[in-house]
Amino acid sequence: MNIIIRTDASIYIGTGHVMRCLVLATGLVKIGHQVTFAMRPQQGDLIEFVQSKGFEVIALTTPSNWSMPKSSADYAAWLQLTELEDANDFSLLVGNIANIDLVIVDHYGINQVWEKEITNTLGCQIMVIDDLLREHSCHLLLDQTFGRKREEYKGLLPNSVSVITSTEYALLNPTFAKIRQKESTDTLADSSSINRHKILVMMGGIDNSNASFKVLTAIKQYISLNLHHEVQVVTVIINDKSPYYQDVVDFVSEQPDMFKQVDFVSDMASFMKLHTIAIGAPGGTSWERACLGIPNIIIPLADNQKMVCQSLMDSGAAIKVELDNLNSEFSSALIAVIKNYDDIQKNNLLLCDGLGLYRTIFAIKQLTRKKESSIFSGCRLANTNDVEQVYHWQIQPETRRFSLNTDTPTWEGHCKWMTKKLASVDNYFYIIEVKSKPDKLSAAGVVRLDHVSGSTYLLSIFIAPDFHGNGIAQHALTYIDNVHADLTIKATVLSENVASVKLFTRAQYKQIAAEEFQRTPIISGL
């Protein structure tokens, strides 16, 4: 496919939109797609950085008069032109690219006006990455806000739009998932094994609020007031495009034994993992910290971070301190993180598994594939709202017939079992979904991956009786191949279960014993 990504970075917008688009673009290129960026040149635009990653960047028109954002939510000023002007400029400049299949938009200044114009002009499909819960005219929408439900977009999007939500779709570099996969709950660091903490401060590459400097000052105050403090070193990431860059550099140079400063990190996952506590804004890096299980203090810097901030606190994954209250509240917040370290670490791990890139690419494949007879839509991670539905399936005679345990579970036993499964940071519990109507998705079964050891998992799958005979199980195994390509997956299948034997054989699982099948890791290219 020919794919164009419309996004921007600047000293006002920040770098987050471009960085997550780069993760997606890199993943799409590695499986054979052509990806080009369209960006507006401006201060802090990251265009050269995107080009350094091997992508062509189409430079959009620079306005004669620049609008200065009046607030962090002045998104019209982020775009600089009106939506129609930007759409016309975009269409004109990308017009020489033949057969554009998909345009991906990640920009708070762009809405349905732009999207309708591009659809009409270029005749392509549109994917939107957004988290502002607004109206769009697109074919696929990704909102990676933690806790966001698809139902919240009812009335904001056409019924035919595919919607993927929450942090199971967070666009993280694949390295995060790989580092997480190497560790199990048994090998994660706990507070008793940490003598001194290594703190990472990440307030955004641009940091217009001078938050990095203020946080460093608060940490210094904490150290000076606590003779037996538990801080070994503090590292701050801020680049030279920040208006407060020199203030931070000067601060660090005055106390080099305790404070370090880094402009840029190429392997963020490995670098993050060197630290035991993080301090940052509740933006996209929240899910990077969560994936690696790094307890953190969050400092909200923008209006659109309020929901994420509240969700992180409600989940017990972070402690919030307002920027204006750093001097009075930071010390107690840091003490609380250290005291409750183990609980906060596990709560973070439950928020994001780092596989969002693979799930998003699968959704793009579903969007762009030719029409098929299968009603299979995809899989989503199960939650507590699914407990009753799964129990109803589990007690059906058709489900129990070929189960390894043929005893019908009690309601109390099922609740205890599934609650434990959902609380595990090592296992994957999916609900299979189908298109029961053109504009409606229905739950149709379960596919689970239970951790055995290392990167080996045991797969269990069943389809709800109402959906037998639709080829759904085969598609569910294809989903697992796409999202969990790097795992060794085993499946125990009773010999008399002829249908399942055929299923796993067709799915290229190798029969390694009388009733045991195995799929070795697949080279996915990501």
C-alpha cells in the first residue's frame, strides 16, 4: 500500500504525535508498505529527524503569518491554516504520488472537515489517531487513551467506522514488548532489592513549561532535606530545541555527581529500564513506563491529559503532583512511591503490554483487505465485564465436550479463576469478536495464552456455540500469529477432537506428541 501520514511537531505541539507515527510507519514499512510523511516546516518540526529514519517528508506550505497558540488547547493554531486550506495544500503536494491507499492523520488541528475533503479528492481510506473524543469522518479510528471505550464514539462517527481503543493499542516501539517479555513477575525488581533509586525525568522533548528544571529543583530540595535519602542518580532527558534547555544543562553541571542530562536516546526502552522511578507528564510515555513496570510520579501539563492522569491515579499506577505544587508536595509523593513500590509496579504492568503496534497493524490489514465471507473482526483483551459471558459459554455442553477438564465450573469457581487470569501480567486473555451486523460487533469466543516458562505459552481456544461453522477459530489463530509472532505456542488437543486437530494442522502447528501441537516463533519483520 501507498500510505501518507499527516502529522506535525513544533515547540507548541511537542514531539509525541510524530514519535508515535514513526513507530507505526516503521512497522508498516517492515511488512512491505510504502510510507511518506506530510509535515509543515516550523520551529521544532522534527522533519530532519523523520528523514534520518529513512522516510520521505513532503514539506507543506509555510504560512506568511504565524498564529501564536493562546493556550495548550488552541489546536487551530497548531495547524496554522484552516482545515480546508490545509487539505487543499496536502492534496496538491501529494498529488504526484500514484494510487494513495491510506492517509493516516495524527493532528489535533484536523477534524472531519479535512477528512471529508481528502476522501472526496483522493478517493482513499483514512485512519485517524486521536484522543480528544470528537467527530471524525474516517474508516478507522485509534484512541489509545487508557480506559477509553468504543461506545464513547457512538454518535461521533459513522456506524461503519472501525474503532480500536485503550492502551492495548498504544503505539510503542517493539523493543518495549521484547524487554518486558524477557522478564516475568518472578524476575522483576522489588523494593527490597533496590538500595538506591535511579530516577528518570522526562517532561517532553520541548518542555515549554520549564517542568524539567522545576522537577530537578524539587528533587534537589528533597535530597537536601533527607540525610538518608534513597536517590542514587537523577537523569533528565531534554533536547536543545527546548527554550529552557540551557537552564537544565547549567543546573546539571553544578552537581554532576547526582544529576545527569541527555539530549536524545535512540533505544528508549533499554534506557528506561536502567531506572527504577520515573517522573513525567501523563502523555504517551505513560504507556512506555507502564509496559516496563516503572513506578512514577506524573505532572499534568495540558488539558487533554486530565483523563489519563485520573485513570493512572485510579489504577494505583502513579501519584500526581501539580506543577505549581512541586515545592510543597514532591517530597511526600516520592516517599509514597518508594513505600508502595511493589504495588505501583504491578499496577503499571497491568496497564499496557507493549503490543499495540502489532494490534494496530492487524486492524489496518482488516481495513484494507478485500471483502471476505468471514464475519471475523478481531480480538480484544478481556475485562471484568466479560466474566458472566465467558461463564455462560463455559457451561455449555459443546464447550465442555473437548475440554481438558470436562467438569462444569461453578459460578463462584469461575469468578475466582477468571479474576486471577485478568490480574496476571504474564497471560493474555482475548475475546474473539465478529460482525454480527454491518455496524455491530459481538463476542464470539475466547482465545487464551497462558504463560508456561520463558517465551513459551499454552494456547486455549473455544468458539461460542452460536458461531460454530464460520471459520472463526482459524482467523483467531491468524490474529495470534500477527500479534504474538515471537512466542513459542503450544496447544493440547484431544485426539478425538478431529475438528481441532484439523484446525491446528491448517494453522501450521507441528504435532510434537499424540495430543500436543506447537508453533515456533514466526519472523514477523517488526
